[in-house]
Amino acid sequence: MSLPGSLRPALVLLATLAWVTAFGQPRPPEPPPLEAAVVVEVYTDILGRAPHAWEVTYCPAHTRNDLRSLLLQSFEYRALSPEVVIHRAFFEYCGRGPTPEEMRHYRRRMIDERWSVGRIRQDINRQWSNDDEHHGRGPGYDNDGPRGRRDAIDRMIERAYDDLLERRPDREGMEHYRRFLERGGSESSMRARLRESEEYRVKLPDSKTTRAYQNVLRRAPDAGGMEHYRKLLVDRGWSQRDVEADLRRSDEYRNRKR
């Protein structure tokens, strides 16, 4: 039997009231699934790859942030070591592996600043994959005009200081290397000079070692430990986190935890 049209709205209202009485507030409708383009963008940014077709079709997230959170917690993301990500990007975009300072620079970005895989790849592609790099001058050197050339030189100096000394250049250092580069010096020569500085070879690694010892063992480093980790930090490209992880594997740390 068909119901009169005038009764249908009333019956729908009664059914809704009965549901609310029995189960509380009705469940809101599910939001629409993410568009395929958004899924592809987030997968590329977090995992450095495009999603498979089934990952787009059955994507469980309904917002961009939800999908980012899911991928950041995935086994695949946790299995991506910074070293693997950085090596792959340099070989893909530059046809070579990263130098120790480049590895150190991007490891810090991934570990300390939580850069995504996509952001690492984008930055390597933008900064290092052009021919100027192979001449030891770095990208952006040949900008037109004196102002563009000065800006490019300043960026080159700032990048070298950030990579090697992990700080911005002071005014004296900026002026010194600006003159050096304007007179024909190369970026590789400037970096070699910074690597020979006492700050790079002694002060910076010693400060990292001291902080690591204080964080893990709650004491100052002894002379032997200071020398040991200085070599690893300078010659092997270790970070402060690497030193802390190594200290946590020591007998002193295990005995201290008992």
C-alpha cells in the first residue's frame, strides 16, 4: 500500500526521533573520499613514490592531514632511513652520491627538522642538479647583474656555513669569503677552507660530544671519549644523535640504568 505524500515527511521524522531515542545522536554521514590527486601528492611527499592503484581506491583517510599521519606511522616510512633517501635523490638528480657535508646537512633536515622525503628530494633537485655544481660554484652563481651575482655569492656562503658549521656566517666571515669568491675563488675551495678551521674540526664536534654526554651519561666527556667522537663527527659525518645512540649502547649507560 502506498502512503499519501503528505504523510511521508512525518514518518521520516518519527523514524529519526526513534533512532535518536534508542541510540543517541545519529551518526553523521561519512565525508567524501580524498581525490586521487591529493592521495598522489601526499604519498609522493611522505614516501617519495606514487601510490598503487588500490591505495588510491581504498584510501582510508578523508582529509590530507589524516593521510599524512597514517603514512608517517606506517612501516614503510619508518623503514626509510635518511641515508637511503638522500643517496637515492642525489643519484637520481645529480648522478652521484652526496658528499659528507651534504649527507650531514640533509640528515639534520630529516631528523631534527622533520623534513619529509618529498621535501628532501625537491630541495636536492633544486639546489644541486644543475651544471654549475660540477664546476664547484654551486647553483645560482651566474645570475644577471652585479646585484644578482652578489646575492648568489651570499647564498653560497650561507649554505656552506650552514652545512659545515651549522650556523649563519658572522659579518667578518661573510665579508672575507665574499671577497674570496668575487676574486675568482670557487665554492669547493671555500668549503675546503672551512673544513680546515678549528671551529669545524674541534669546537663544533667537541660541543656536540659534550651535549651528548650530558644528555645520556649526565657527565662531561673524558679526554679519550672526546677524541674518539671528534673523529667520528668530523671524518664519518656523525651527528649528535649518532653519538647519543652510541653512548646508550655503552656498558656505563646500561649499568647506570640498573
